[in-house]
Amino acid sequence: MEIIDKIFGTYKGEPITEYTLVNDYGMTVSCLNYGCVITKIIVPDRHGNLENVVLGFENFEDYPEWSPYFGAVVGRVAGRINGASFELDGKEYRLADNDYPNHLHGGKKGFNSVIWQTEIVEGENAVGLKFFYQSPDGEEGYPGKLDTTVTYMLNNKNELEISYEGKTDQKTVVNLTNHSYFNLSGNLKRDCSEHILQLDSNQYLELGQDLIPTGKMLCTRNTPFDFKHGRRLGSGINSSHPQNVIAGNGYDHPLVFTKQGENTIMLSDEESGRSLLITTDQPCVVLYSGNYLAGLYSIAGVRARNYLGVCLETQGFPDAIHHPEFPSVILNPEEVYYSKTVYRFFANTVGD
Ligand code: G6D
């Protein structure tokens, strides 16, 4: 196992380094000290062909200019916050309205676009990186000085483990995730409409026209949102279900896991034989099917088009600060925010 680093660009006068984690079986994970962005994940297909399975740019300059959060850690609060404001203990906090009139993914200067202090971590059976960022009190309108540590660890089971830890000096809100767009076909050969998704969720959050949760939980059973027994993503992309239409002809929805505690998500691509098994401690996963990717020109040399990648953003409920019935995203000074999600890649070898 090893870690290779190279200068990938500069941002506001600071060097941007791309670190590549390499395990003993050919899997590599490349990431930046900018936004903790994952730029590439290379894994084998059923024939052993090593190919990239996430969306990312080849040049750093494209990230600040164009990236729809490719591979990035998103925070302080992932998702939308209605009206770009919230109240804590009777005091109102106004946030950046970067998705006017609402707040999205931590604001104009969210965690996806800051430079993180980075240190290499070398374990016995894993290599990784620790990223650290101190968000000052009032950054993007959020209260409290928030110290956040994100750890990426690659092991020899072809697992990428992502863990998050947050500490604050005054009451605030935190909901972190990773916004990688997966495409298991390999080097973006095909889009994700034929990918099969399987997870145990009986309910999902209804979205309004502005993609803000209405607070209503809808039943997944026998709808394009029912992934209990596996479903092609094209089912929601080509659906006339009002919620698929509202999302821009696809998915952009928080799927609520049926059971509390640890849950799993399986994404598979039959043609390549690749699968991604996600294990998370989070209560929901925002399924976003890349409905607006056509707005870009090209991605890693491939003509951009909708559905070229699918996001599985394991996290707390979006806009939870306005819905006391949702799991809380409030962090108090005496508490530690902790979250962990593991991505395990594997392929059915020839003849399976
Ligand atoms: C759109 O609504 C979607 C978000 O869910 C996604 O995270 C973003 O594009 C990249 O705003």
C-alpha cells in the first residue's frame, strides 16, 4: 500500500495537491486538499480491467469554475435550508442564499471549496488522509467555531472508509456528506440509467417545487422510489411520477432507511459486473441522478450529459432545522458530531 502525491494546481495562491491512495489489489483513490474532493476511484471490472468509476475533472481550474460538487465533502449543512435562515434559541441566523431564495450545501464558500489541512495516515492494512478545517464563527452565516476532521482510509478489502468528526464552541448545525457521482460502467462508457439500486426504505421525503422537503413522508411501495428489491435508475428517469418530474426527470430525493442504526445500499452495473456496497450510520441517503449534468461541457474528456453519474449522499435529513420531527442536526459544545460511511467495491468475475 502506498500514497503518491503531486501538485494538481493552485487556488488563491495556495498549492492544491492530489493524493493517490493505492492498495495491494490495484484499487486507487485520488483526492485533493481542496474540498476533500475525490477526483478518481479506480477499480476492476469482471475481467480485471482497472477503470475510473466517479465523475471528476482532469484540470483543477474546472473545479472552482464548474463543479457540481464532484467528489466533494459538503457542509456545514448538506442539502437545502429553506429561506436561507434558521433560528436557534430565539436568535435568527441568515445564511448565504446561493440557491436563491434558499441555502444549498453550506453556501457560496461551503466545505467543498475550502482548502483543508492534510496529513497522511499509514496503518498496517490501510492508507489514508486526515483533513482538518476550522470554520470560524459566522462563516456563511453559521454560528460557532466548528473544527471538522474528515478521514479517508483505503484498505485491502477494496473499501474506502469516510469518517467525519465535528466539534463546536457554541450551539450550531452540522450535516456532512460526500457528494461523489458514481458511474460503475468504467471511464464513463455508459450513463447510469441501467444501474440497479437496492436499499431498504419504506419512505422518502416529498419535495416542493423548490426542492425543499415539505415535511411529508411518502410511501415508496410500488412507486419508482421502491428500491427494496432492486430497481433500474431509468425507472425514475423515464417516469411521469410528479416527484420524479419535479426533480428534473429523475431523482433528487432523501430516501429514509427503514431501520435505525447501520444501513446498506447496493449499486450494481450488470455489464461491467461492478458493484458498490455502501454501509452507513446515517438516517437517510439523498439519491441524486445527475439530472442537470448536461449543463456542463465535458467531464474527464467525455461529452457531459444527464445521468452520467449518480450521487448517494448519506446524511441527516435536508432542512431538518425547520422540521423538529426530523432527526436533529443541532450540535452542542459538549457533544461531538460523528458520522461514518464505507464504500466497498467488488466485481463478479467472469463466469459468475
Ligand atoms: C442540484 O438539486 C440538486 C442537488 O441535490 C445537487 O446536490 C446539486 O444539483 C449538485 O442543485
